[in-house]
Amino acid sequence: MQNNHQVGILSIGTAVPAHEAKQADVVAWMTQAYAGQPVFGRWLRALFANSGVETRYSCIEDYMQPPQTARFSPGQPLQTMPTTADRMAIYQRESVPLGVAAATQALTGLAETTGQSLADATASITHLVAVTCTGFFAPGIDLAIARQLGLPLTIGRTIIGFMGCSAAFNGLRTAHQIVRGQPEARVLVVCVELCSLHIQPNADREHLIAASLFADGASAAVVGVPQIHQDNFFLLDNFHTEVKPDTNDEMVWQIGNHGFTLRLSPQIPKHLAQVAPGALRSLFAEEAVDFWAIHPGGPAILDRMVEVFGLDPAQIAASRTVLRRYGNLSSATILFVLDEPRRTLAETNRQGKTQSGVAMAFGPGLVIEMVRLTYLPPQTTQHPTSVAARNGNLLEPA
């Protein structure tokens, strides 16, 4: 028998580490590290100025320390730089409380929309999907987060690792499939990325381009079948994955002796522009897209998506805002982006109309991930129930 229950992102939570740095301060820190190379310093200042990032957050406080005493400062003797083992020790210490903070915010949002206590909302979680590509340890981040949240250790746990900036879509797809098979399930998806741990010790320009964009953060979402009285959420309609042929070396994320190394080809925006329109048609055909949530991999990617889809600035304001405020947070970023239209659509949609939108992100492969979403606005007196409830495929309140 076909399962007609619709599955939604019922709540979203986000969190960033304590150490805030202005992009101008970060580039000053890095140019000081290369003080003996003035031409290189000018290139760095131009690179950071054009990154689209104004503020970022890190689990390390090196940006606030002189480069000569900062452990992660580039340009220092290699033997003084943290090894990959050193970095993984920091990851194990810092990733869990950050993930717990984002998850707690998502669970609090779930409690508010369902009328439950936070304890009852937490107890309703049946599965945990942890997403990360910036660190490893075992017993893993999934078990550590479950313990700190007080989740029953009998819940189903999954780790999605090393899939890059698009990995949140793999987490959401996994959650969607779980709930489609078990409509009573509620899945907590937690994305945690500590990108700043992987500042490289050399002056390789590709590594410095990554250093100008990436920062640390965590996001979380509760995925499940909405109850009839719930609103202000996104239904997960359809997913689509596409891989651009012959681009295996265009985005590469590897484990090195001093952290993980990232290679980003300048051709990535061009490649994505060639596959993105077809991917979008697979989800929307000729239908209009009401709202857009594009992973802000960098300003060049956003500019090319604007061009290929014919968007105006307002349509990607959420992506630019997240890039400006937080930088590129790898897999955690897309839930930061989706949280922006969730708030603005609730404020501006006074007619209670559902709207269709798309979220997309990009990862090593080159892979483009997309999901078609339906936004269910806050209920109004004109629209006392959602479209899904009228169709009879939401769960009755427990």
C-alpha cells in the first residue's frame, strides 16, 4: 500500500562557536603572517575583500592572537604546526557541544510548534543522523550528541561523513526515507563543521582561497510527519542528485598530515551552471519557483547561479546574508540559509498561501544536490488548515 504521508522539516536550529572575528581582522592576521612578502599580502587583501564574508566564527582563538604565537597561523615553521591528530583532538572536544547547541534549538522549536515540553519533544526523537566532513573520532559524534541530549541510546544512529558542502542533503534524504517508511518516526539531523581547524601551513593559493571563505558552525533540523495543527515549516517534496561528468578533480577534500586539504578549481561555477538548469527542470518542469535557498559556496558561485537562473538580488538575499554573517560553513550552511526564508515568509505571507521553493548545494564530484520544498505558512482565519491537512495526509495530534 502506498504511503501518502508528507514529510517536513518541522524545525531548524543553528549555532556558532564563541570566537567571533571580522573578516578584516582575519586578513590582517594572515598578511602579518606573511609580512616579508608585500606583493603576496596585497593579493590576500584583495582575495578576502572580495569573499563576500564580513564576520566569521571559529572554535580556535588564533585570529585574536599575534601570528607568531598562534598555533594555526600560516607561514610558521612546519614542525610547530598542529598535526592532523592535534586537530582531531580539538574537533572531538569542540564539535559535540556545538552540535548539541544547534540540536537543542531545533528541539525547542519543535516543542513550541507542537505544544510539548522540551523534554517530551526530545523524547519523541527516534533517529539521529549526524553529518560532518571536518573530523572523525569513535565512539562517534552521533553517540556523544545523543548522550548529551539525553536521547535514548536505543535510537537509530547514522553518520554521513566526508561528503562536503552538499552533505546536509544526504542527511535530509536519509531522514525523509526513514519517515516515509515509519510515519511515526521523528529524525534529528545535526550538521557540525569546524572548517577553521584545517588552515594549512603553506602559502598555496588554493588553500588560502579556502581560508578566505570557510568558518565553523552547526545546524540541526527535526524531520517528521507534521501534525494537523503545525505550520510554518517546509515539506520535503522531491530530491534530485546530479554529477557533472569529468569533474572528479575540480573539488577535492583529502586528509593530510596537517589537517584536511581542499582544492577548489576556478572552473567550478562554470561547471555548475551547465548542470544546474537541467537539475532544476527535473524537479519543477516549467513551474515557477517561489523562493530560493542556494548554498553560498562563494560569491562566484552565487553570481553564476543568479545569471543562469535569471534571479534578482532579493531572491538570493538569504544566501548572501548567510555568507556575509557566517562564511561558508560546509554542510551546516544550507539550514542557516533555509532559516532565513522560513522567518521572512512567515512575516510576509499574510494570505496563508503555500509556496514552492528549491534548496541546492554542491560537493565533491562535482555533485549538485537539490530538493523541492513546499512552505506551509502560519495558519490564518482565512486558511485554518494547511493544504496537506485538507488532503488528509498529516498525522492527527498525539
